Amino acid sequence: MQQIDLESTRKVLSWLPILVLPLAALACRNLVPPWVFMWILSFTIFFSIKLLVWSRARSHIRTPLSRSLGFLFAWPGMDADGFLDAKERVAVPRFSAWFWAVAKTASGAILLWAGARSIPPRLALLRGWTGMIGLILILHFGSFQLVALIWQSRGIKADPIMSAPLRSNSLAEFWGKRWNLGFRQLAHELIFRPLYRVLGADGAGFLVFAVSGLVHDLVISVPARGGYGLPTLYFLLQGVGVRTERSQVGSRLGLARGIRGWCFMALFLTAPLFWLFHPWFVARVILPFMQAVHAI
């Protein structure tokens, strides 16, 4: 009985950082510029979740302190079991993987520090979008990939966060197998799997999109002090799109395969993209950040 109580206490305490750290970040909202607040809030949410999945993995995997520190502070992925388990083995990365990771990082840097600067100041939103795309290339497609390759070269299972998302043939494949696999792993473990039997696959999957929307609203709309609800609407629409392509009508139309599937995916992803990265966020967060890093 005492062991059960200790285990229950450990599980409860593992959720404590998610409640405490983001709240502490919110207290900084009026003390720092919006772009600084965005990074603080994003990091505290990210790190609190890292602590949760690390705590869960440590309950059944023994691992050296150095590997735990590597997972917590030097790896953006959320697959704690794979990263911490010394029994996992991975192949040595190919040269082509290193080349493309460096190329994407460099391309993002060129967009951020040269491409955006070449756009006239009167086209401020276009400037912001150019810099934002550059930043995504630098982080998600470039440097995160390089970090994954470094860990893989040391024999540690660190799957890339991105898995060629533009090769997706459906919206479901894009969100479920190729885009931001760190969040996908997390959402599957913490939301989808526990609620699958209660809500069914469609219900649990739609809830994942809803939670993702709320998180993005928190780190996008709250720092921007505007556009509230638009990121959530964006992700709810993605849930509708996934459900549509899996429906009988979607199946008959071939919305989940081939060129039709790719076009359907591209339409749903890009048409409402201004809901996700709305003008308030670009004007009040991204552009000031770009000025701070001397991109414009």
C-alpha cells in the first residue's frame, strides 16, 4: 500500500512543473518585451513537459546522469524512452543527412538576415513572414536536425523532429507522421492513448488538435496581445480536414492519397495559415525580434 501511495505521489509531482513554470513565465508578461516573453513562455512550457516525460521514463529505465542531462538540456525531442534506453541502437548518419541539415540551416539564416532585409519596410508583414520562415528553417529543419545527427553519431536514438513533411500524401500523414514528431509523440502518450477507448479514435484525435491550438494560442496570441482564438481555430480546422479525408466521401475522392491527397493537404495547411501566425503576432512579436537580432 505504501509503495502504491509513493507511486501515486510521484505521478502527481511529475505534473507540478507544467502548472508552476508556465505560471511563473506569465508573471513576466509586463516586465519584458513581447518577443522575449514569447521565448520565455515557450521554453517553460517545453521544459516542463520534458521534465514530465523524463520522469515517466526514469521510472522504468536506468540511465546515466549524463544522458538524462542530455535529454533535458540538449535535445528537443520528447521520446524519452528511446533516448534514455542504452539498449537502443541506431545507424551511423550518412554524409547526405549532415549536408542537408547544414544547407537548411544556412538557407534559413540567409532568409532571416538577408532575404527579409531586402524587402521594403512598407511591406512589413511580408518582411515578418520571410524572417519567420527563415527562423523555422534554422530551428526545426536545420539545427534540430544537426543535434539529432550528433546524438545518432554517438549511438543514441534521437529521431529528427521533422520527417520530410512535404512528402506527405495526406493531412493525417503530415500531422501524424512527419511534422513536429516531438509533439506528436507527446500528444499520443498524454492525450490520445488515455482517451482512445473513451472518445474513440476520431474524438481523441480531434482533442489533440484542440489542445495543440490552445497551446499555440498561449505562445502566439498571449505575447502578441491580440488574435486570441485564431490559432485554436486553425488547429480545429486541421482536425476537420483529417476527419474529412477519412470519411466515405473523402475516400471516394481520394483525398488521402496521391496528388489529390497532397493538394487537399496543401489547401488545408496554407489557406488559413494567417489564423495561426496572425498579423498581431507578426507585427508585435516577430518584427521586434528580427530587429533585436539585427535581421532588419
